[in-house]
Amino acid sequence: MKIFWLILFAWLALINLIAMCMTIADKRRAVKKRSRDRIPERTLLLTAFLGGAPLMFFTMLVIRHKTRHKKFMILLPLFCMLWAAVLLWLWLRPPFSY
């Protein structure tokens, strides 16, 4: 059981770090007007959906990147709530009963 939580939190830490790096990289490319090197919105949203939404959302607010895009300002908090609900559900109803 402990290994499950260890793997899950390691995944969430890693995907959040990746999401933050992707957001910063995309912002730098946007400032330099390198549009062909930009990270697609689809990729950013997929990374957020896979668990990187909390740090991506915080990073976007801090560096003011994509804050005018309703898609990001609505979906990222929803993904955060989704992951919070999943974690709560897993905590209250463990996936492995021995």
C-alpha cells in the first residue's frame, strides 16, 4: 500500500515539475516570438490533465502566461479539483485491500 502512494506522489511531483518547465519554456519562446518552436496548447493541457495542473496554473499566474485564454483559466482549476477528488477518493477507499 505504501508503495502505491509513493509512486503516485512521485508521479505527481515529476509531472508538476515538467509542467512548470514547459510553461516557462513556452513563455520564453513567446517573448522571443519563436512561434514555430512554441509548445502546442494541446500538449500543455494534456500535461495538466495528467496531474501537472496545480504547478502549471500557479506558474502561469506568476509569469502572466496564457492568463487571457479562457480555456486555460477554466480547465486548469477544474483539473486541480479533479485530481483532488481522485486523491480523496483513493484515500478514503484504498485501491488495494490486503
